[in-house]
Amino acid sequence: MKQIILAVALAMLAMPAAQAQTAAGGSVCLRTFDIKDTKTPDDRTIIFHMNNGDVWKNTLRNSCPELKFNGFEYTATPPDEICGNMQTIRVIRAHSVCLLGPFTKVSS
């Protein structure tokens, strides 16, 4: 019994260390509370800097007008996650709605 409790406790401690998870269909999901900041170098790319130093790049399915200049917002779905190939973002001011593409890890 003690071994089971210890195993469960260790598994729970390891969970916060995981910054990205694979969702159904193989899409990578980032936990929103682990995102330190984002950069938008152009109208089709979002760079996610994570609290642990990892960097993830998302290349949107299509160009998203005015993304580079106006920034974006999103609703985390499932709760507390943003998933590649599954969610949309909305450009602030321009109100363009664009579909995220796949996440690729740039560095750690």
C-alpha cells in the first residue's frame, strides 16, 4: 500500500514539469500557465517562450492579417491549454480569426 501511495505522489510531482502534452490526433498542447510570453515576428508565426526556457513555434494554417502589429487573444480549450491544429486565435483590433497550425519545439 505504501508503494502505491509513493508512486502516486511521485507521479503528481512530475506532472508540473511537463510543459507540452500530446492531445488526441497527435497535436501538441501547451499549458497556458506555463507560457512566459509570446512574440509574433510575422502574420503567420507565433513564438511561445515557456517558463522553463523551452521555446515553441506555431506556424498558422494561413496568414493572419495584422497579427504582427496588433497581437492576439485566444480562449484556452481544453481548460488551461492551447493546442496546435485544434484552436483559433483572434487578432486584436482587426478581429481576424485564424487557425493554429502545428507546434514545433525550437529550443530548450
